[in-house]
Amino acid sequence: MDTRNNRHARSRARGATKPVIIAVLGVVACLAVVAWFLIIKPHEDLLSADSGGHPSTPVSVAQQQAAAPPVNVDALSINDLLNEARSAMNQQRVVAPAGNNAFEFYLKVLQKQPGNQVAADALRETFPFAASNVEQVINQRQFDEADREINLLAKVDPTNYTLTILRSKLDAQRKTLDQEQQKQLDQQHQAELAAQKAAADKAAADKALADKAAADKAAQQQAALAAQQKAQQEEARKPASTSAGSEVASAGNASAGGGETRDAIPISTIRPRYPATALRNNQEGWVDVQYTVNADGSVSNIQVTGAEPRHVFDNAAIDALRRAKFSPAMRAGTAIASQQQKRIEFKLNSPQ
């Protein structure tokens, strides 16, 4: 009898529990609907009102700078700040430009009224879209702006792991830019070195050509000097190479009123003064000169036709010839001016 009563009591208790559970579920559902219409939906309507787009839409610089910032943000009321924030969201100015973006307006609302639910919910809901905008700025390599925006997000949620990711991307982009700039500098340096080497090679080639041209010219002058000396020697040997009868005839002509025929002969030894600079540098060399022995034995028209090294001993050779004395060339007993060539050598161990 007791057992049946217990079973019946438990059955009645279970039957009474079901309506309670249903009532609780109904209350929860009603609260959710009320929250949707009173809180969530009005906020979403504000975000998409007028010309507003979705916060995740890429933001252009023109859009960010479309509206002028308020003159005095600190003097705005909470409602004014919320209106500015909504306007900024509509114009996709989520975190930029500085001083005129939704995040800063919402943060100013929380600064004036820490418990403002509209500002807190807006910051929480738009945080991912703001982070996406920051990532775009990083990819555009606007590093200072990216730093500012990351610091702005940190004021909303300083422990959010997204900030760590953004900072890592920012550091990576900075390193990449540094590497690219260093690579450009290296390439520029290599190009400069190549240009310098090309210029040096060209200068060396030009010098070699100039030296060869000078050597060829000196060789030509030497050949001309040798030919002239040979012609003079042959001219001087002509009286001696005649036959005995010719010598007798020449002698007769000379005695009858002819005269001596010969080249100019130096009376004094040509002793050039060794240049002091060459002496200090232990330099030796030579100078080929062409000059005129005048009828009075003086020397004029001195010209340097070749030298080694160039321009070191030229003046000393010219000065030595100016001081030299000659017996002039004779033609039929008459002194005449004549051309001569000579190589004057400069040796350190020779007496000066």
C-alpha cells in the first residue's frame, strides 16, 4: 500500500516539473527577442544607416579625410560624441584619421561615462574590422600610422592576441623594407664600383695609346735625326772620297781662291747642369735636341725632339746648348749657319 502511494507521488511531481521548464524556456526566449530589438538591432541599424557601409570594407584616404574633425572634442556631450562616432562609422573612419575616427569618439564617451553600453558594445563589435584596417595600413608600409592605430586598439583591449599578430606583421614589414633598402644600396654600390673600374680601365687604355703614340713619334724623330746625320756625314765625306786627281784639282781651286768646307765643330764640351729634382729622385735620362749653329758660332732655335723621361731634363739640355760655343760650318771658306741634332745624356755617375 505504501509503495503504490510513493509511486503516485513521484508521478505527480514529474508532471508538475514539465510546465516549469517550459515556462523558463519561454522567458529566456522572450528576453532574447527583447534584447535583439532593443539593443542589437538598433546598433546595427546605426552602423548601416545613411551612406554607411560595412566596417570591414577597405578604407581609402579620401574616405578617411572626408569630414573635418570637431573643433573641440572635449567640449562635446556624450550624445554629440556618439553622433560623431556613428558618422565616422558611416564614412568608414574606424581608426583613422587621427583625432577624427569612431574609436577615439567611443573611447572619449567611455572616458566621460565609463559604463556606457553603446560605446562599449560598438568598440567590441568593430574591433576585428579595425584590426583589418590596421593590417591594410601595415601592408601599405605606413609604419608610423600603423603604430598609432595599434596603440589605439590597445586602449580598447590591451590583452587581445590580435595586437600581438599586428605588431609581428609590422616588425616583419619593417625588416623587409630595411632589407630591400639595403639591397638597393648594395646594388648601387656595386654599380658605382663597376663604373669606377670601367673609368679606370678606360684611363689606362687611353694612357697606353698616348704612350704608344709618343713612342712612335720619338722613333720617327730618331729616324729623321739619323737620316739627317747620315746625309751630313755623306756630304762631309764627299771631298775626301774624290780621286787623287780631283783632290789635286780641288787643292788647286782652293789655292786659286776656293776655301774650306766642313760642318760646325763644338769648341767647348757641352756640360749640362743636373736638375736638382732629378738628382734627389735618382733619375737618369736623355734629351734629343735639334738646333742651329749660326755663322758666328752661337746656338739658336733649340728644339727638344725627344726625351726620356719627358719634361725632366729638357730645360737643362737647352741651357747647356745655349752656353756652348761652336766653330761654324764652312762652305768654300765661308762661315754659314747649319742645323745639327744631338742627344744629351744625364747619368748620375758622370761628371757634371
